[in-house]
Amino acid sequence: MFREEDKKLFRIVVKRIRASLAYRFHLRADQDSFEEIDKNIRDGCEIRGTKLWVLMLAIFIASIGLDVNSTAVIIGAMLISPLMGPIMAVGYGAAINDGLLIRKAMGNLLVSFLIGLFTSTVYFLVSPLSFVQSELLARTTPTIWDVLIALFGGLAGIIASTRKEKTNVIPGVAIATALMPPLCTAGYGLANGSMEMFFGAFYLFFINCVFIAFATLLLISYINPPHKIFVSAERERKVKRYIYLVIMLTIVPSIYLAYGLVTREIFNSRANDFIRHELVFENSVVAKENISADKHEIDITLIGQKVSDEKLSDLSKRLESYRIPKARLVIHQSAYNEFDETSLKKSLLAELLNTSQDIFDTKNKQIHDLQKQIALLQEQQAEQSASLAEQKKIFDELLAQYPQVQKLSFAKAMEHQTGKSDNAIVLLVSISTKKALSKTEQQRISAWLKVRTEVAQVKLLVDSR
């Protein structure tokens, strides 16, 4: 047996461990005063004025995010939503036995719900987008995991709300519990006449509200602020029974839906294992597969050589080894008894050759067009080079006749005149000289340029410096 010294040492170790755990997990160290906690929760309960406008804008933002399947936009809407306040106030009121606060908070929550539902319904009625996005579908089948998210998120939120130092926990809780998206999805269901989507999304919203409020009740009951006393203990027990009844009625459907989700995933996983390992044939391949967990059916389409009835019967029996004995195996086979591998290869090769020929013809045409463009550019470049050489000759010849010429520049232009339909080509010539040219000299130069360039009209501009 243990000696007395060992027992004493063990008690000391246990005491130190308990003290260390209490120090690490103590919630009262940075807790705000009860008066401040009460004031903050009551202030957050009220939804009117600015908060109401922010709520409507957040609903519009979340609806747009769901409509265009943008997760970032949906998160932004959740961050600015003021819906957490009334929900926490319901749990706080239940914890301190304040019936007036509960009624006020539930009234504000109901107003917020109706306004949010109306706003999202109006948006989806006028939205030109009609396709049901994955972000919308994700809010229509709540499960027990959504209950846990709401519960743990609510606990994190109320813990942060009761601290002296406010942190970024509340925005994180708003994102995790996602109050806005299911409310907007319910509006989508109403706008499109889908009651299944409406009730699925409304149930998720209801789960979040109930379990955020329940988490608030648990934490406030733990820190035990001043609260009202019931007239009778029987009435207090009755109120608590109602609270737990609502919680149980909220949990049960989510457990059922979660069970259905898990069983479907298990069936799909086992059916895929069966297809991957058992439906492997030498001259046949699986062309199509359809697994229905709700019908417990595996529908397979094979192409190639026909599989014998004995083999198919054996495959049905092997379902039991994959722990899906009640599943029904349905196999469709092509009408061909033999799998003509040579014909298939020829067909595939011919298709490949046709595709390659089309690609080759397209590329060849593109190359031919590029070659034409290059030839045209080369021709234009040659013409330009010849024109420049000819211009240099004209300048040298003019300089030989008139040594006072310093610069010569000219260009052909199209002359347009009012009242005339015909347009004439004009040679514009600019000459810079050391010494002024007489009018006679200018006329001679113009006449010479007409003959030299074979242009009927020449306009001469002389700059004498």
C-alpha cells in the first residue's frame, strides 16, 4: 500500500494541477462588471434607426453574394449584421429571469426577421439571375453540425461580450454561425415559390437563433449575475421545462437530417469502392455510373464484350462484402457481343487524323496570310526606298541649277475644293534658300518639277533666310 508520505505528495501534485487549470481556464479574471454586461446586452437588443438600415443593407449585400455565388461578399454581409444583439438578449433575459427583456428581444428579433425576409424576397423577385447557386443550396439542409456550430459560436460570442477588453471574436462568431445567408435563402425560396428551400433555410436560421440564445443562457447562468426571483419555484421549473423542450424540438430534426447525410455519404463511399475494385473486366469498361443512396441503387452502363449472367449474379452477391447488402445492382450493356478492338482503333485514328488535318489546314492558311502581308510590306518598303532615292536625285539636280538652295522637302497630297466633286493630286514643295528666289525662278522651278515628277499641279513654298 501507499505510504503516508506518498499520499501527501500525491495530494500536493493534484492540488497544484487543479490550481494551474483554474488559473488557465478562469473566466472571471478579465470579466466586466455585471452592470456593464447588463447595459451592453440591453443596448444591443434594440433594432431601430441606424441598426435597421444597416440590417437592410446587409440583407441586400448577402442576397447579392448568394445570387452571384461570392463567398467574400456573403462574409462581408455577415460582419455588418446586427442580428446577434437580440438573440443574445433572449438568452440573457432567460438566465436572469427577466421576462420583459425576453419579450422585448423577441419582438426586435421578429421585426428583424420579417424585414430581412421582405428585403431578400424583393431582391430575388427583381434579380435577373435565376440559377440556384451552391451557396444557396448549402443553406437548405441543416444538420446536427449546424447545431454544434451555433452552440459553440454562441458560447464564444457571449464570453467575448462579457469581457472588459473587446476583441474580434464577435465578428468571427457572426461569420461562423451565419445568420444572414439562411434568412436570405428563405427569401429566395419565397420569391421563387420553393417552399422546400424556404423551410430548410428558415430551420437553419431558427437553429442558429435558439442555440446562440441557449449558449448565452449557459454562460450567464455560470457567471451568475444579479437576477430576478420567481414568485414560486414551480413557475421557475415550468419556464425551464419550456426552454429545454424548445431546445429538444430544435435538435431532433437536425439529428435526423444529419443521420440521413451520414448514411448517404457512407453508401456512396462503399459503392464507389465496389465499382473501383469489382467492375474491372478484360474487354469491357464502365461508361457511366449513377449511385443513388436514397434508392439504394447502383446503376452501371458497360460497353464492350458482354458480361455473362453468371458473372453479374456473382457481382450482386459480392455487394455484401462491401457492407451494402441491401443495395440493388443494375447493369446495362451494349448490344455488341464482341468488342472489336481493331475497328475502335481505326475509328479513333481516323478521327484523330481528321482533327489533325483540320488543324493543319487552319495553320497553313494563317501562314499563307502572313506571307502575303510580309510580301506587301516588303513591296511598300521597296517603293519607299526608291522614292527616297528619287527625292535625293531631284534635290541634287535642283542644287546644280540653283546653288543658293539649302533644303528641299516635298510630299504628294489630295486637294479638296468646295463645289468640285473631282479631287486632284498636288505636289507640295518647300524650299529653303540662302538668297531669295525671283518670281521667274520660282515659276521655272515649278515647271521643272511638273516635268520631273510627272505631277500636273505643284505648289511651291519658298523660305529665304
